Amino acid sequence: MQMLSDVPIGAFLSGGIDSSSVVAFMARASNRRVKTYAIGFAGGNAAEFYTELPYARRVAELFGTEHHEIVVQPDVIKLLPKLLWHMDEPIADSAFITTFLVSEFARRDATVILSGVGGDELFGGYRRYLGSFYQPYYDALPQWTRRAANWLGDRLPSDRHSRTLNTLRYAKSFIAAAALPFEGRYRAYVEVFSSEAVRELTRYHNHLRSDALDCAFNQASSSDPLNRLLAVDAETQLPDDLLLLTDKMSMATSLECRVPLLNHELVELVARIPQSIKIRGGRLKHVMKGALKDILPPDILDRKKRGFGAPIGAWLKGDLEPLLHGVLSESSVAKRGLFHYNPICELIHAHEHSRLDGTDRLLGLVNLEIWCRMYLDNRDQTDVALELCEAIEVQRPRSSWEAQL
């Protein structure tokens, strides 16, 4: 159904279970080699941590696809205004950059593309879904042990671009939310800014008593905790983040992206599957992996999950540091008049010293300011990009040889 097309069709392939399963069944249904497209990043250890090309290559070889891959080191400063113009709204998910770049690459010889978006929300693929699995073990710990864990959690380093520090990031997040009720714990996992952080940050306080997450939890009536969380994500993260950015970034390159895992018949079937089968013994996507055990190899089925984003957090500590300090400078924040500067300054400092991972928060704030310059100040995206480049060049440290000139 999803492969019906009068124009060239292909598939995004990261080597994760979702995109790999889509490619596997495309290969079965096609009378010609399936075209697959993968992206990787260049530029240091953080970029290598995000690059999944070896896994994509493995799947491509397994199913004999016509595989194409690209390694990029994008000029993010020039790219952000263009992408935010296409997005129409600010966003805190770095996947919009990756999605645009791989869409632009695929559009060279494909007009329609299939994506694995939706598999995590259907079958339980995010680590945050394991919170309820580990919670009883944490609650069984002596009180003094939990107090010690809280003390330690506040002091753990955090960075999503290192295997060790990324594990500590998840531990830090779990410990910080462990004392909260069920809905509060999940809110802490998915929110970019907590309600308390928003109150500290913003100059204008609207005293709304509910938001999108509250509404989604109220509508998710399942007594099955995991399926309730999946229903909440289906009402919030899927339409307002992943599907939004996938559609807009692919269409920005004139590429039509389809999401076969969200076919309504499959969604309705999976919604009836109990949580004990979707996740079992701490194994994410247990039922999906079982269904695919004779189709995909173990090294693909059981590999560690990697998000389809860009190493923005590392870039904000490196090449994009001037952008961060320029767009979120004290004068820029004061001129916009939306936020207090001190919380932003503290967030930048904590991120740069890996006391916390502020990637999403900082990207959201940077994107908001760039979006404001185009949509509120009524300026052209090219003009904003030029302004950012000029500001960065002024801040760029000069060598002693350049200084003498």
C-alpha cells in the first residue's frame, strides 16, 4: 500500500530496527532493488557517536539494496534560518537538521521516501518507557540509599555524546524524577523545560492550569501504564514533533515522506497488545523483535538505540559556541524581552562544563531567537543568516598572525 507510486521511491535507512524492518519488507514486495539512503556526521568523537553508517550498510547488504550514503559536516549557522523558515515554528529537536540533510540527499534520485518514524511510539522503543520497570526496584531501596542516590544524582556529569556520560544522563534523569507520581515522572522525562524552569526563565507568567500533556493524560484512559504512555506520545510527540519535522523537512526538498509503521490497521492492532508483551524484562520492543527474529539479524535487533539527531550538544561546546553566546548574549536576551538572562547564563555554563545536558533547552532557545528575527522582526532568512555569520566572525578567536595583520 505504502509503495504505490508513479515516481522513483526509496527508504531512509539508519540501521535501527524501525527503518531496517521497513526496508526488509520493501525488499520482499519489490521486483527491483530498493534504493536506501543513510547519513553520517564528520567532525570528532561526538559526530562518530551519532554516525550509524556501519549498521545501515549491514542492512543494505543483507537485502541487496541500491545503497547511498553521505557524510556531512553542515554549516549549521547558515542552515538554521533556512530550516526554521520551512518549519514555521521554533523546535528543540535536532532531528530536523538530520532529516533535512538526508532528504536533500535522497531527492537527487527519489521523489517518494519511506521512513521508520512511529515504531518507538507503537512498540515501546524509548528508554523512558523503562522508568516504570525500574521504579519498584528503586522504591525497595532503603531510605538512606535513596537519599545518597539523590545526592549523587545532582553531582553526576551528563553529556549525550559519550556512551558513559549518556548512561549517566539517563541515571540522573531517573533519580531526579523517582519521587514523583506516575504522570509527573513521565513529564520530567519528556519536558524540555520543567514548569519551575519556565517560571524562572520567563518574564511573563500565564497561570495556565493545564497543557498538552495534561490533556493527553486525561484522554489516555488505558489501565495499562505503558499503553497509556504510548497513547500520550501518540497525541503529543508524534504529531507535534516527529511527524511535523519529518513532513516539513522532507517537503522542503520536494520529497514526499511516507510512514508505513503508522498505517492505521497496524496502529489499531498494536494498540490492543498489552504492555507485558511490548516490553518484557526490561527489553524494549520485545514483541516487535520477536516478530522480526527470522528477518533481521541479532546485531540489528538488539543494538543500543541511537536517536536520529545531530551532535548539536557537542557543537555548542565547540564550533557553535560563538553562535550560542551571540544569539543568547545578555544584550540579545534583553532586547527580545522574553526571558531573564541569568537562568540562560547558568544553563550555558552548566552545559559547557557537562554538569547537565542542556542540548534541547539551548537549541530551543537559539531557534526561538532566530525564528523571532524572521517572523516577528519580519526579516528575510538570508539576511538573518548573514547577520549570524558576521557576528560569529567577530567573536571568532584570531591567531597571533591574524592579530598582527
